[in-house]
Amino acid sequence: MSNTLSIYRTVKRLGIPDNQIILLLPDDMACNPRNIFPGIVYSNADRATDLYGTNIEVDYRGYEVTVENFIRLLTDRWDEGVPASKRLLTDAGSNILIYMTGHGGDQFLKFQDSEEIGAWDLADAFAQMHEKKRYNEMLFMIDTCQANTMYKHFYSPGIIATGSSEIDESSYSHHADNDVGVAVIDRWTYYNLEFLETQVTSPNSKLTLGDLFDSYDESKIHSRPGVRWDLFPGGESHGRQRTVMDFFGNVQGVEVDSAVPTRSRDLEQDLRGLSHLIQEYEARVRAHQNQSSNGTKADKIPDQSALQKERVKPREQKKQHTLGAMNIRGNETWVQKLSAIALIGAFSAIWVFGSTRKP
């Protein structure tokens, strides 16, 4: 359980919110009578971090964690009444991290010690996901005995798979908590977390999957971790270049609508038209003041209602801009400030529009 909660805590630290995480915990060890620290789960002997805490959202717990529900979760084969919080709401642009841990063997992983999911079950479920365009790229990680046999039958593109041990090898625990009386975390997961917690310190990290997999030390893990690259477009050379944050963090691409530059140009044309109208009005006011100071008969100040009927058509559109009575003193500072504020507003609008589009 602490294996899973440790990965859960790490991806949340790197920016993935709970509404993009599906957490399955078959046993509520935090409340197990054998746990002498009720409501608390530790993954380290120093007990520095409570993995359970108050900021955890378990989507499937106890007897909800079944092979059937897991396959339905991956393939989205649910009845209409299943809430969105229990569904994997992904599409063709989504990168997915799947982490599994527990007791297993050659091409199987146990669920609740009463049923098993096989390597072909996973392979076929991922194939359905690909056919239904439910992922872009996937990182599959599994920590169990003979873990690498669980991805040997995968045949869908876009998948990078890694596991803790080869066939006929066990996956060993890192250390035990003597007070609780059980092992608290497995070695392969422990050293993955060590890399993620000490090296990937911010969402801006550029460390790659190649860096993560190169950090595996068989002498420390006590088994032979495996990595499968052949299903990924471009093979190992391209897969190694994928950043850790592509799967462990909340990274979103932004597509700026092609209409945005056009909208900016249209706004600039409107502003120029408004500026021209203001300058004409100022010129008429100055001419009237000059005639009055020379003692000549002044023309009437242009009727305000007539000015209101003057129209600006910067793009030959039906939308019209009118100008009412203004008290403008004879300099262009106000016009310059008006243009600057409007352009700042335009750039802000472009940024917000671009940043709110789905990747």
C-alpha cells in the first residue's frame, strides 16, 4: 500500500490534481488493527511523512478493486450511472502513467488474493484503449515478483513499459518497520522514488526517462529491472528523450487559435479609427478658439448630436463606433494612453484565450 501511496504523493507534488488521478487501494491498512499508528501510513523507518494524511482521495477501495472494474476503468465500458470521478476521462491527446504493485508471478498479478489479472488481459485492454483513442503515450510501471513478464505480450503502439524483476526473480522489500511488523516499501519503488524526490524537484525539470532508467542499480534493487521500448514510435532513442514530467507531472500543450492575430489586427484598426476621430474633434475645437481670440465671427461649434452620428468603419463592417461630447485639452497624451491600455488588454485577452484551450 505504501508503494502506491508514495507514487500518488509524488505525482501530486509534481502538479497532477486529484481529478486526474484514479487511486485504487484494495486494503485499508491505515485502519487495520495491526497498525499501531491508526489512520497513518509510513514508507520509511524514520516516519517523517504520513502518506495517508488528510489530503488523499481514494477512488476505489476494498472490494471495489476487482479485475473486472480495472478493465472497465481502462476501456471505459461502464453503465451510464457511473460518476465521472470513477472513470478514466482521457482522449487521444492524453499521456497516461499506470503503476501497479502487489503479489504476482509469471504473467499474473493478484487482486485481493482471490483473483488474478493476466498479461494478455492487460495487453488486450491496452489495445482497446488504443482503438478507442484513449491515450497518446503510456508509461506502464509494475513492481511485483517476475514483473517483467506482465508486459511481454503488449502489442499496442505508444507504450513504454518497465518492471522490477525478470522471470524467476523475486521483487524484494527495502526495509521493515519493526513496530508495525511488516515491510513498508519495496526496493524498486524505493529507488524510483529516491530519483523522483531528489532529482525531479520542480515541474520544470528536464530530466528524461533515460535518466530515470539509467539510475537503476541491480546491486541495490537485488533484481534485474527491465524496460521495453519497441512499441514506442522511434524506439529506444526517442523514448529515452521523453521527460519524466511528460508522465509524472501536469504538462499541457497550448494551441493558440489562428483567429487571434486577426482579432488583434481588427482591434488595432478600430483604435486607429477612434484616434483619428478624436484628432478631428480637437482640430475643430482649436479652430473655433482661434477665431474667437481674433475677434472674428466664429463658426458654430459643431453640433454634438451631429458628431454622434459620425461613424468609423475600419473594416467596412456594420458595427459602428460613435463619439459623444468630450472635454479634451489640446495635446495627444490622452490618446496615447488610451491606445497603450487597450493594447495591454488585447495581449491579456490573447494569453487567456490561448491558455484555456484544451491541449
